[in-house]
Amino acid sequence: MKQGDLIYEGKAKQIYVTDDASQVLMIYKDDATAFDGTKKGTIKNKGIVNNRVSCLLFKYLEKHGVETHLLEQIDERKVLVKKLSIIPVEVVVRNIVAGSLAGRLGKEEGTVLSGPIIEFYYKNDELHDPLINEYHARVMSWASQEQLSEVQVQALKINDLLKIFFDQIGIILVDFKLEFGVFEGRILLGDEISPDTCRLWDKESFEKLDKDRFRRDLGKEEEAYQEVVRRIEAAF
Ligand code: UDP
């Protein structure tokens, strides 16, 4: 695999073309942003942790029948993935009230939901990723009904698998965000699953082990990310 030109630079990752048109290289950075990019900083070694965590979780999901873009972790910060045509709809799954849902519904953070909630957000920085529903996605041609149905089946399956996995390592999976894309006509899980894109609470102490430490200036973000990767590595 040969690393070619940079084709995209996001907040947390860079994407490079390779000599194979069906594959791209993702490189994880330590840059951290929150609140629509208005809060900026870095979390030391975050890119290394997120790459490792995401690769291990995607491997676990693949083992249990979830098709993902993962091909091969190349080094600490680099991963080779299938080039997806990304569906511009972010899929959030929630098990416990936290973050934006707490304010929107006036419920206390930590309230356990009677079942998972799936939400869709339109992936658009200029519009600040607005909350949408299936009608918006369908009518705007961001995703077909078949794709939306498939994405929801996959999201619930991923939630069940990850809840079990995290529970075994003493972590509560509060909520998380997924992105899907199309590859050779199939829907695959893309992007990353990491402490940047999940809310993870220690089962005993309820300590936050995710990006909320950065968002809310709680400190010890590097330690929290390291703790997550340490526990995941130990489970493999
Ligand atoms: N999330 C994400 N990227 C986003 C927005 C949310 O990864 O652009 C994740 C976030 O880390 C959390 C879940 O999705 O695990 C739900 O986030 P929420 O809607 O509560 O938004 P926030 O409070 O993070 O603004």
C-alpha cells in the first residue's frame, strides 16, 4: 500500500488516497474539538488510543457479523480502510440520558432509558449537524428507506454487542455515534468508535472515561483514554 495525496482533513483524522482506488488510509490526530469546533485543544496520544480502540472494536463487531470498513491497522496512528461512499446521516444510539438529550427532553443525565433510542443527525458542519428524522433523510435523498431500515438494524445490533463487551470490562455504554457508507452496493460501518464518539462511564464509580472530560474541563482526559484502551486490550 502506497500513501498518496491528502483528500480530506477533518477535526480528528486525515484521509489519504492509496494506490488502490477502493482503499483509503486514515491517520488519527491528537486534536480535539467540541461545541461545533468552538472549543479546541489536544489530548496527548488521543490519536493512538482512538485508532487502537476503534480497530479492536471493529474487529470484535466483524467477528459477530457486522460488516465494517476495516482492512488493517498499519501503525499506531494509521489504518487502512475500504473507501465508502458515506451516507451523510450520523446515527446516535442512546441507552442512558446524557448530553444534548438531557437538555432537549428536560431529563436528568444518568436516567436509564427503558430501551435504546436511535437518533439521526444531518452531517453538515455549517448547519451544526441538525437533528433530523427519517423523512428528512428520505426526501432530501441523503438515504433511501431501505438504507435507513438497514442502518437501524445494524445500529441496534452494534449497541447490543458493544453493551455486552463494555460491561465485561466494567464500563457502561451510555451513548455513541455511528457513520455508515456504501461499498459495492452494501452498507458498511465506517468512521470510528472511540472515546471521542461514545460516552463511557466506569460501572463502579460512574467516572467519565470519554470526551466529556475535555468538553466539560474535567481534567485527566489522557488518563481516561488510556484506561479505556488498557481495559479493551486486556479483554482481547
Ligand atoms: N457524538 C459524536 N459526534 C458528534 C456528535 C455527537 O461522536 O458530532 C457522540 C457523542 O460523543 C455522544 C453521542 O454522540 O457519545 C451523543 O451526543 P449528543 O447528541 O449528546 O451531543 P453532545 O452532547 O456531544 O453535543
